[in-house]
Amino acid sequence: MTQVIDKPVGQQETRPMTMAAALTDAMDVALTRDPKVIMYGEDVGRLGGVYRITTGLQAKHGEARVFDSPLSEAAIMGTAIGAAAVGMRPVVEFQFGGFMMPAFDHIFSHVSRYRYRSRGRWKTPLVVRFPVGGGLGLLEQHADSPEAYLMHTPGIKIIYPSNPYDAKGLLLAAIESDDPVFCFETIKLYRDPKLRQDVPTGYYTVPLGKARIAREGTDVTIIAYGGMVQPAEAAAEAAAQANVSCEVIDLRSIVPLDIDTIINSVQKTGRAIVVHEAVRTGGVGAEIAALIQEKAFYSLEAPIERVTSFDTMPSPFNALNHFSRPEAHHIAEAIKKVLSA
């Protein structure tokens, strides 16, 4: 294998990338750097995946390292656990997040417990990638946001990028992690031209568990991740026209959760809004709201607001899918509510 010399981010060339291109580039870098990295899943080889995120990787790195699997999430998950346990670093893809359920026994009963079960002798360094989220009129099980299931499963890490730079850096960090990491990729962001960024072409990582302050502010804290960061920023920009200063936190990772950044912001602003695309009941927002109440109660000037999708399952399709998910005007209403409390 040719030796790879890593340059600091500031010394690397950059090129404009969509989030889809940044994810592809991350996997290309990982395959080049580490011969233990393999990638497989439903149609990821010759076809390049349902959203073409693995396009070109099989041609470049060979069929032994990038290949198609049977259409069985349970088989994909089970073989990935075995490969990771014997020293490989598999990166596998489910076609959609809503297809995760057939693999849930492997996820809950095995991959999340191997370190404990083996008293630390085994580890399962694997990554599971899949597209999630709505707003595109997709059919049942194609627009789900199932992060709460995994957040409730100790032993698993969850990343949820909102932009190309973070997508590449988080995925590379996930591949290097010795714990299982699930990568949620918002479909609507894959090729959004407004999100195109200059991304370093070489190796770099974004630390798991460290949130990003997407916009600084003093009056209201808005906490979001994935596809909800853009609407949060749009609502904050609209609020600024009325002299309301909103701080927007992009979580980047749900597990580990950067609670320190959240609490520091809420202690400064006194008001908090949590935004996510998944359903409301038992969601990530409920956990974050509880943590804020526990750790920053005396700083709050108003009740914590949650802006989420409706409690519907499955997610409505066609036109109703668009109206069922949070948008900037819903967040704007929550800003008005916390300011008037």
C-alpha cells in the first residue's frame, strides 16, 4: 500500500462539494488510508447506492473492498458485526433509515453490547450509513427519522451532519472510532446547491460529540441538527430583522451530546428552542429539554419550546410530507412564544 502523507487542513487544496460529494470523498480517503476499511450494502457497488453516494468507489478500490450485498438489512448488520469483531472496519449502507428495523435485533442485542459482553476484549468499529428525512414527497419508510430508537440504545454513537465540511469530517472520525457509529444523512441536503462548500480534498476529522455554533446570539438559543439547521438559521435571520438575536447550535452528534455547549448558550440567552424532524413524543428534543431543565433551570426566562414533526407514523407522503415537517415559519412562531412568556 502506498504511504499516505496527511497535510493539515489549512495546507490542503479545497474544491466545492455538495454534501453527497463530501461523503463520497470521505469514503475514498478512508479506503485509501486504511486497508481494513471495506464498504458494502444494497446496490452500493456497481450502481453506487440508491443516491449514488458510493459512485466510483468500486471501480477505484476493487470489488473485494466495495461490493453489493443481498437486500437484507439483518444480513448486512450481522456480517458487519462479525467483520468488525475480527479487525475489519466495515462501512455499510441501508437504502433508507426506515429500513433499519429488520436489523434491530443485531443492533440492540449485539453490536451495542459487544464491548461489555467481552469485558473489553472485543470491539465493533463499524459505521452504518443511511438517508433519512422528508420534504421530498417520498413514500412510506423512505422519509423516516428514527434517531430516538438508537439514542435510547447505550453503546452506539450517532452523527447527523448538516453541511459538506462536517459530513466528510464526521464520517472520517466515525470510521476511525472503535465504537459502532450510525450516520444519518438528510436526503434533502445531499445535493442542495445552497449548501455547496469548499471542502479540503485530503484527510481531516471533525470530533464526535462537539457541537458547532452556527450563529451567535444573545436572546434565544435554537438547537438543531441535520436538515433542521438551515430552517433554524433562516428563522434566526428573520428574527434579526426585528432586533432579536438568536444563537443557533448545530449539534453535529446526538451521541455523544455536547451538553456543555447547549447549557452555556442557554445560560447566556435564557430561552431555548429545540428543533428536529422526527416525531415529537419521546424524541431527541425531549431529552435535551430535560437536560436543560436539570442543568440550567434558574437561567430560563420562559418554558422550553420544541418544534418537531407531527406524531404520525408513517410520515405522510406527497404534498402532506412537505407540510408535516418543521420549517422556518414554525421556528419563528416558537421564537415569538418564548419572547412573550
